[in-house]
Amino acid sequence: MKKILTLIVSLSLVAVAAGCGSKAGDAQTAASPVKTKETITIAWYPNESGADLKNARDELGKVIETATGKKVEHKTTTDYTIAIEAIASGNADVAFMGPQGYVEANAKNKKVQPLVVSSGESGTLDDAVYFSWLNVRKGEEDPYKSGSDYVMDNIAGKKFSFVSNSSTSGFKVPSAGIVSYFSKKDKFKNLTPDDLLQGGKDKFFSEVLYGGSHQGSAVNLLTGKADVAAFCDTCVSNYVELASGTANKPGAVYKVKQGAAEPFNTLIGKEFTVISVTPVLNSPFAINTGTISAEDLKKLRDAFTSDAVTKNPMVFLPKDSKDSGLFKQKTGKEKFLPVEDAWFNPVRELSK
């Protein structure tokens, strides 16, 4: 996992320092003007499509409506692929998606470009990351310990839950980390990410499940369907609370909190232990510059990065808020920042 961290951090710095890559506005040319649309469609991943996040989705829709003067329609989904195909094909104009999903959509259609990402706690891109976790049920963590450290050796042969093979923190990063770790061992020296897609008697995992969302992968773990599960911190933060240990550090124990919404409402009090933590580049709001005009693109970027949105408590929840949301103020410096395509090159590198 240290190798993955080094790759992500080093390439992120290169991408930011270089400032290269195609800008969203560069994807449009005078020779191919964009026809003005009266309705802007936003596609949402399954992770953000739940009823508990409707207010957060609607508030961001209002930001877009106010900025452009156009009506907004929300396209919630049950599968990563649906959202990725929607933005790539132009059936959606805006999408909130993980880095891997963005890279896949951009590969399908170069007119898909990043608009903004949420900053880190510093208010900059330097720490604009969230965290990919590998988790086991509380009380079952000892086989994954070596002294005071947590190790992955004993995940081989287990029932494992990913999120989706288009998920950055729920597949791409953990699978790359698993391959990097185990390929140093003679028995697994030829291991590839493709070997992790399915389980079986002669496979790396005895069984492989897909949660369809980070919440779904966590449920697979807590209900006993999986022995180990990959999911990220931000997508379950509305449903769990730190019970012991240090947040986003191996050994941290999280508990499903009272009042947690579906699909955790029947799992109140259930606990899990984090055994591996890897930082991941923050998720972008992406746009299709073939369906969003350059004029509207500028309006959207200006709106998202404005003080009004930064200080909007329904967009960036206050630190002490108990509400469910997509973004939260921890230091008071968090905000949306413009970002270019090259910033996501570290994610592209994981596929090479």
C-alpha cells in the first residue's frame, strides 16, 4: 500500500506542478459550437443516490439552476456503469463521480472534463484526498496482525467484497495494493488485478462479491457475506462513527450509529476494524463539454468556487452537523477548487 501511496502523491504533485493537460474549455472549439440546452441533467453514482442524500443533491441542483438559469434534472443510478455511460454519451451533462469513473468516461469521450473537486482540510489540492479502506468485522482482526502492525497476508482465500470494478477506492486502489503486496511472494508472483475479479477454488479469493456501492460493500461485511471488504471513509461517514482508535488509521474501529439510514438501519451498533488505509484523489464533478456551453461552463465553475457555495451549510455541512451530506467542513477551509484533467494521471497510472 505504501507503493500506491507514493505513486499517488508523487504523480499528484507532478500533475499539479505541471499544470498541463486539456482544460475543460479547450475541449470546445469554434468549429463545433454547443447547442444551448434548457435542462441540465446530473448523474449520480449509487453511493450518492440514496433518499438520505436527496437534500444534498437538490441543493447542488439549485446552485446549478441559479448559475445557469436552466432547469436541473437528477439522474440517480443503481450501477456505476450507468452514470459513467450517461456522462460519456451526453445523456447526462454533469456527474459526480470517482476518479476511476472519470478516467473511464474521459477515455470514452475526451469532451468529458473535470469541473471542480473538493479541497482538502488545508483548502488546497495538496491534501485533497479521501481514504480507501480494507475492513474486517470487529473481533476478527487478529489474523491480520503482525505484532502491532496490520498486514494483508491472510486475506488470501477469504470471501472478499469490492464495490464495483469501476470504483477507485472500492476496487482500483485496493486491487493494485493487493497485487503489489502479494506479487512479492513466489506463490503469487504472477498475480494481476484481473485475478481478483472472481473467486473460486483455484482463485486468490474463495468468493468475490460486489456491493454495487460503498454502502453495499460495508453491508456485505457486517452481515457476514464477506470476510473482508473494501470501501471508503467518505461514503460511509453518514452512517458510522469512530468507536476507538485514530480515524483513517489501521486499527480504527467504527460503529454503525444510532439513527443510521438504510441500508444500515438494521445494523445499528455493528462494528468493523480498518486493517489497511490508502489515500485516494478526491472525486470530481465532471461535465460533458459537448453538451455544456463554454458560457455555462464558466458560470458553473464560478458558482461552485464562490464564497456563497463554500459557506452554504447545505453543501458543506458544518463540523458539528448531524445531517447527512456529501461534503463537510472540518477546518472551515474546505471548498471547491478548479482542477484539470492531468490531475487524475495518478489514477490512470494504476491501470498501466
